[in-house]
Amino acid sequence: MELYDVMRTTFSAREFTAEPVPDEILFTILDRARFAPSGGNRQGWRVIVVRDRRTREGLAGTITTLAVAQEPVLQKLLGLPPHVAVAAVMPLGRPVKAITKLTRKPVAEFAMLERWGGAPLGPGRPA
């Protein structure tokens, strides 16, 4: 599947099957993700893959809120040293149900030119 097709058909799942994502698939995802840009090409991210049921259940409570607000909980749960900041908590898995038709706002509803309240960005405008 082409990247654009994936972007147009992927939705935010909240419920996943109990079937674990195989290590080979996670490895492939992370292998490709490592080429994402990073400031100064520092590649300062670290990823913790959580398989333990209790830890996953503990994480589930932080996903419903902003992860940064739950940072002390996450540090304890994942054994993070105090100098490590949490950038994201990303649940991965096979969704319980698939959404076949996505609806999204048009670009002109969320992109504006020059300043808040500026003209909406639209096709056909000179650059």
C-alpha cells in the first residue's frame, strides 16, 4: 500500500484485539521510522515496547489524558530516569473494528495564511 493510501485510510483506534503485534512487524516499523527527521540529526528518541499486561493496563489510564501531564506516573511505571522526558505514548495493535470511511475537515478549515484569522489556504493561490 502506498503511503498516501495509508494516510487516507488510517484512523485513531482506541480498542485493540488481544493479538500481539509480532516483533518482526514492530522492528520494520521502527526501522523505517528511524529515518524521520530530528533536530540536528541527534536521533535522541528512545522507544520502550511494552508487552507486559499489567504495564499495558497502567499505560491505558495515561492515554486518556495528556501524556506529559502524567509524566511522573509514566516515569515510575516504565522505570524512566528523571532526566528523560516523555514525548508520546503510542498504542499499536490490530483494531477491534475497522472504519471504512473517514471524514476529515477540508484544509481551508484549519490552515490560515500569515496569522490567526488570516485568509484560508486554498488551491490556486500564487506562492
